[in-house]
Amino acid sequence: MTTPADVHDVRDPEQPGRLLAIERDALIPLLRARAEEDFALPVGACPGWSVRSVLAHCSAALTRVVENRFEEGVFSPEANDRDIAERDGWSNARVVDELERGMTEAGPVIAGADGKLDGLALGEWVHAGDVRDAFGEPGAYGGAGLPDALALLARITRERGHVPLHADLDDLDEPLRLGESAGERPPGRFIGDGPTLVRLYTGRPVDGAEFELVGVEAKDLNIFG
């Protein structure tokens, strides 16, 4: 069991990079073991994108971080589409190689960015879950990186003044507190597991998941909405 993220309000600069490294060590071997046709599978969480599209987007974003390339409009839907298109002629293996390098080298850059890029690391981890989900692999939005992902999610929602929520998670010993803590709004309550909470906060489907959500609507939790 893990320590609840709400006791770590002080930013851990190594946490985003640690999350990327944990996911790299799990995801890259999985990708290298998949057949070429699997990269064309649709990703339900990203309409219109295949597994390859998601991976190309992720590898491009991390390469931008490593190379400090943040021109105007970066990470907009249009810029994301251009990044993916620039990799159209690449082999799947080359995309995976770039992703591995990015997940290795972006951590120190994110650590030194005073929190401005922490959300990107969380987004990369969520996209890895999207790929696992598309493959039908177990453990999407979970696994060894879940404690760090939950801690990042909790801190990011607090910093953004998001709707308050107390989450009683199967994955943590104590409740996780998310969102603003000024007491102006009564907190909602979630009972369930960590991967389902991640799905709710990132707008991913929760069909078939067993959980309880009281005092707040699912649509109000989505940090990407």
C-alpha cells in the first residue's frame, strides 16, 4: 500500500520523471513485442487516432521538452496533428525509439521547470494507459506508476482550484484529497479504485467499473474538459 498524495503538498521535482521512467520500463517492451498491425488499432479515448498516432504524439511532445521547442500554439490540436504527420514516413520502431528516448531524457528537464510541465508527464502516462486499453492489456491506468500518478493528479487539481473531492481508494491506506481546499465548496466523495478515478479525471470511459460518486458530477472532474 502507498502513502496518500495529500500529505505531499510540496512538489517533488523528481516525481514526473520517475513516473515516465516507470512507464517506459513497462511500455516499451510491450510495444516492441506487438505485431506491426497492432499499431493501426483505434484508440477509443482519442477518436480518430490509432495506437501509432498516440505514440507519435507522445514521442513528439517529449522531444519538444528535451529540445526546448515551444513555439506559439504548441500542443494545440493543430500542432499535435502536424507532429504526427511529420512522422508519417517513420517506421513504428523509430517512433518507439523516439518515445523511449523522450521518456528517459525529459525527466530532468521537467524537474527544472518549476511545475510548469508536470501535467505533461501525467498526460504521457495516461496516454500509455490509452494504448494498453486499445491492446486489451490488463492494468490500463494502473500499475507501478499509479501512486506517483495519483500524487501528481491530486497536486495538479489543487493548484488549479479544481472541484474538491475526497477519494477513498482501494489503492491507498488513507483518503486522497483532490481539488481546492479553501472550504468554499463542500467536497464530493469517490469510493472505488485508482484506475477508475484516473479515468474519471481524464475523460476516459468507465463502463463496467464499480465505484460510487456523490456530491459531484463525473463531467465536473475532467481536467481535460
